[in-house]
Amino acid sequence: MAWSETEAERHLRSLELFGMRFGLDRMRRMMTALGSPERRFDTIHVVGTNGKSSTTRMIAAILERHGLRTAAYTSPHLSSYTERVQVGERDVESDAFAAAVARAARAAEQVNRTLAGDDHVTQFELLTAAALWAMAEQEVEVAVVEAGLGGRYDATNVIPSRITALTNVGLEHTRWLGPTLKDIAEEKLAVLEPDTTLVLGADPAPQALAVAERVANDRAARIVGVEGGAPTVPLLARGSFQQRNFALARGAATAYLDDARARGRAVAGEAVGGGLHEQAVRDAAASTAVPGRMHLIEGEPLTVLDGAHNPDAMAALVESLPGVLGGRPTAVVLGALEDKDAAGMLGTLLGMCERAWFTAPPSARALPPATLQSLARQLGFEAVACEPTPWRALEQARGWASERAGAVLVTGSVYLVGDLLDRLDGAETLGGPQVLRSSPIR
């Protein structure tokens, strides 16, 4: 009997109790059980600390406009697991998604029977396997795959990618990836295949660049750098940081087409003489939205939702906010998970806020609002309130901002942003998926 999308999502949620387990053995067995779907199309692997989802979507959009049937795999999602798998820039159909999860679940049952002790296929492994199987069934030509937490033992590292794109390297997940930028870069870049191409984001940290050069040399891989930061084409995605992400996406798409041509594969949409077609690049830039990043709610008070969840992402957000908020007095609604550097995020953010509401994202790993309040006060910021229920925190912040012709920023966690977007009535898009009608909070 076929599964529904609801049944598929219920099964995925049931796997959360098994937690996170590194290692590729389970995933390789899953691929064998599924008939090696990851080898039925080309892949581009996107690794790094921040900007992976944006870059992944942008690469797929550029290549789609060069006549290729593309797919994108990103994580996490805002509202539904189906958001993580896109084919032709659209979320995979619910029936196709449910069928892929059901097929991967059957493969997981086979694999689990071969594993020792309490070992078990994890949620991310099953979801990644389902995504790769769905892409193969949809007969995509190239899939752009965002790595999960790490690299070396990440479930996505079963793909044989000809192109790897590194967005940046920051201090996050140090418990699993190591305490220094060098350690983290080593883990991220362990995915690099021999005799392939590594595309580096603009201005990589010196420690990360040194690792990239050594790993590329050891594996006879080519390094391509990109120019970053300066606006080149108008983007639908807001924020100066998106210009850097798009520069990397453009570089990765170019590297893929160059590699395809070297392998004797013609691409219909290439410019004369090879490379990217400029109009295709402009079309991709003008139409690629990134939900949950600089996400505006239309109406008063101006409300911005952004899933920044570490100090580097928060710094990129703060850099871009003046152009959006226009000097309005600003209240922040912030929630974070316990494994995040909340103090680092607050130290970056609170200087541009007048008042803060601390809340709890819908996760068992949510940091208590009182802990955030204590951290803020240690930083000398006293204008804070604790409201554990996110929509009530947002309602209170919007009331404060309305009285002052101000603005509200919601940030600190993708889970928080997704929960609040789900609760907004009448989320009919205006001018693209990033601008939503203002509506009451229920």
C-alpha cells in the first residue's frame, strides 16, 4: 500500500529518537539496497558552515536555465520535509516524496537487519537516501547536494561529485568537527574526490585556504576561486551575503559546465565558446528565492524573519539589515538551540536592537529563554522579556514596534522561523516567495 505524505513525515519524525550517528557504512549499504541511485546523475557537492542552502538553490537555478534537468537537496526545512528535495526548482510532488521515503524505509529495514547491536539507519540517512532515489526516478541530469553537519562522515558523502563548492568555514559544531577552523576545514573538505574541481567562496579564512590547497594537491584536484561581494546582477534573494553566495554558485556552475565539456558532454544552453550564458545567469538571479533568509512580512510593523543560527551568519545578517530596516527602532524575537553559540550571536546582534523577546524554538534542544536573558544581561542589555511561546513573543514584539513605527526581527533558529511562518494566516505571496501578506498571528 502506498504511503501518503503524512505517513512519510510521521515515519521520518519517528527516527529522531535514534539521534545523530556518524559513519558511511549504513549509507553505503542503503545505496546498494536501492540500486545505487546516486550514480544515475551528475552531482555537485556544497559544503561549508553558512550559505549552503542558498548556494545550492542558486547553482541549480543557473544550470536549469542552461537546459539541464536539475535537482537540489537542502536542509533543514521550514515547514515540510518535501522542501528539502526540489526538481526543476519546485518541491518534489507529495506522492513522489512519500514513495521515495517508503522505498528508503524498506531499504533501511534490510540494512538494519545486517547491523550489530543497537545500530540503526538515522533520520538524515533515510531522508538523504530517499532524496537520491527520488532524483534518479525523476531522471535528473545533475543534482546539487547540500552537505549536512559535516563532510567526511556525512550521509551525503556517498555521492561521486565532480565539483565541490566550499562556502566558508566557521566555528560551529565543534563538539563533532573539532575545536579550530583548521579541524573543521579538514572535515568539510574530506569529501573532495580525486581529479575533480574545488570551487572556493570569496575570501576564505587563511586556515581553511591552507587546508584546501593541501587537500587539493594530495588529490590532484583543481582549485577555482571566485570574486565575491560586489554586486554583479540583481538578486531576488535579499542581503549583501547573498551576492557572495551567488558568486560562488556562478563559479560552481561554470566549473560544472567546463567539466562536462571536457568529458565530451554538450550542454544546449551554454554560451558560444563554452561557459555560462549571461541572460540565463540573470534570469536565475532574478527568480531564486531563499525562504527563511531575510524573509519580509508585508505591512506594519515591518517584520523580518531570518534563520541565522551562529555568530558568522548573524554578522552577515546585521551587515544587511540597515538597508531593510531603514533606521526604525527594532525589537528582536530570538530563540536558539542549546548547541549554538548564543552568547556570540547576542554579542553581534543586540547593538542594533532596542528591546528583545527571548523564546524557545519548537525543539527538544531549545535553549531556555531565561538562559538567553542571563546572557544578554551579562552583555549589559537589560531591555529583555522572556516568553516561551514563539507566537506570543512575536505578538508582543509587534505590538511594541507598532507603537513606535518600528520593526521586528525574528532570528536565532531555522526551527523558530519555520514555526512562525507556519502560523501566519494568508501566506499568499506577493512579488515572490519572500514577501508575505501581513496577517494576524493565531
